[in-house]
Amino acid sequence: MREPEPTPADQWSGWETEPKPPAYWPGLGNEQRQGGLEIDRKVTKAVAGKLVGLATDADMDGTFERYGNLDSIPNLHWRLPGDLGRLLQGAGALTRLVWSDLHAEVGMAGLLIERASARYDLVESPRLGDIPLSELAARMPGEGPLGRVGQPSHLYPKGSDPLELAKGTDYGVGDMTAAKAVHDFSFSTFWLYGNVPAYFDAMAASLVELANTLPLRAQDLRDAPWHGEAADMAQGALRQIHGNVTSLAATAGTLSAAAERYKEIVYWCSANFEKAVDPHRGGWDEFWDLGGTADSRTRSFLGEANNAFTDIYQMMPKRISEDLPGLLVNDDMTAGLRSNIDRLVDFPELSAANREWLADNKPLLRAYEKAEQTYG
């Protein structure tokens, strides 16, 4: 009897949410061959075309449109589910950016390998070089991943954004009253608008498929055969990309589980609040009732739910990161960013916004320069 195939959840649950290249990669390590360049140009070009296809054929448009709208979450008196809901939807926007960066990077890897297969100077000049983003966009039908983001995201090629609740905020329910809760529950169907769990679930599944495919294409390159310094560089880039694919799959899968649990708690609270708390009963009825006041019953009810929302927050990743090779970086991008930084550094006085911009973009310039030094 055959073992059942692992589900996407079986796979992403074993991966880390921070980018980490796999220990083994086809064509690297013990599989690296000595003796210089060896290449079957026709087969290598065909494999490169399949890598480009992984980017051009990627389709999450419908799921992106359904995931929800940040503006749809109202300001609630009950702070924890309100802020947690906004955090989950903000994570949807961030994962979309990283998803697009990933697919654009895979597509650019394919273009660079495709061009390398036609070059006859790989021994003297093994670096892969760069190709304008417009050439990648031209290969993408309609609104491909690059078309959605225009330029790479602010996280590209190495960056992260926090996924944390505001520090110092009191997320207890000590100031909640029955009236405030009644008001909040009148909006409960909008606390997590859109099919957010399905959005994250679809993203995780698509990334698991990509993670399973990339090593196969790397093996195809090794078997083409394609060996030498340029091949090692390309395989190293694909290995690094793979580490980002698995980390985003684990992140999206974890967020799917968190969002699903969030909706379950919201629905349960909304369905049971009136019955459990009876928020409109007061006066002499409460005087003779040892069950407390409407406000005290409200705080008791919400306190239990607050613990469940806290558990959700604890299971979530606390940041969304990418650490890509930087194949999209080109000379113009690096020179433009360096010029903008140099211009600001020379200013005698800087605004807080400009100081923040410099703090964010100096590390970005170093990442650009590293990519240029590595890949040309």
C-alpha cells in the first residue's frame, strides 16, 4: 500500500519562517565538478525557459483581490481583536509584496541563465551580469508579478518588516463596559473582512509547489550538463531563492491557521455574547442577581476570549523577511540610490523623515552593492 502524498501543510509546517537555504542543492557541494566549463547550450536554454515560466505562469490575482481591505476594520473599544485583525490584514499586504519579489527573482534567474547559455565568454567572465527589469516585464503576459509591484518592494533584496502589536498598549479588558461591547459586536462581521484564511492558504500551497519545483530545475541544469563557475553562481542563487520560498510558505501557512482561529473566536463571541452576558438587563434584576452587573459579566466574557486572541498572536511570526540574491539589481538602481543617499548626507540639517529614510536605505545600498559585486 502506497504512502499518501504529503499535503502542502505537511510540508510548510516543517519549514522555518526565516529565510534559510537548504543544506543540499543539486550541482553544489560534493556535486561540483572540477575541470572548468561544461555546457550543453540547447538544454540549458530550455531549462532557463522553464524557470522564466515559473514566474510568468504564476497566478494569484483572484486570491489577491479577495483577501480583504485594511480600511474595512473599524476602531473597536475592545483593542486586542481590533489591532490583531489589522495586523493579520497588514500581513496579507506584506506577503503579497514578498511573493511578487520571489517570482520576479525566479524569472530573472531564468533570463540570466538563458543569456549565459548563449555566451562564449563564461570562462573569462563567469558573472551573470544584469538585465533591465523591462525585459522581464515584457515576458510576462498581462499583470504578472512584476507588473503588480512595478519595482521590487521596499524589502528587496534583504529586509524585514515587523508583525507585532504596539508595545506599551494595554490590551486588557478592564475598561470595557456592556455598552462598548454591544457597539463593537454590531461590527463583528467586519473585524476580518474578506476570505483572509483562504488567501494565506492559497499562497502557502502555491509556494510549496514552487519549492518542490525549483530543485528539479536545478537538477536539470546539473544534468544538462552545465558546470563551471557561472553554473555554480546560478545554482547558488537558486538555492538562496529556495530558502525564501520555503520561509514565505511557512509564514503564509501559519498566518492562515491564525486567521482561521481568529474568525472562529469572533464568530463564537458574536453568537454567544447576548446570551452569556445579557447586557441589557439591569436595575433591580441585577441587584438581586449574584451573577454581577452587565459590565462585570462583559469583562468576564471578553477576558476569556482575550486569552484565546493572545494565543493566536503568540503563534504568529513576528516579522516577514526576505533575503534574496538581488538578481533584479542593476547598475542604474545602485547608482540612483547611492546618489540620493550622498545628496542627503551632505545636508547640514536633516528632518526626522530624512534621517529615517537614510537609516532604512543605507543598508539597502549595501545589499545592492553586494549583489552587483557577486553577480555583476
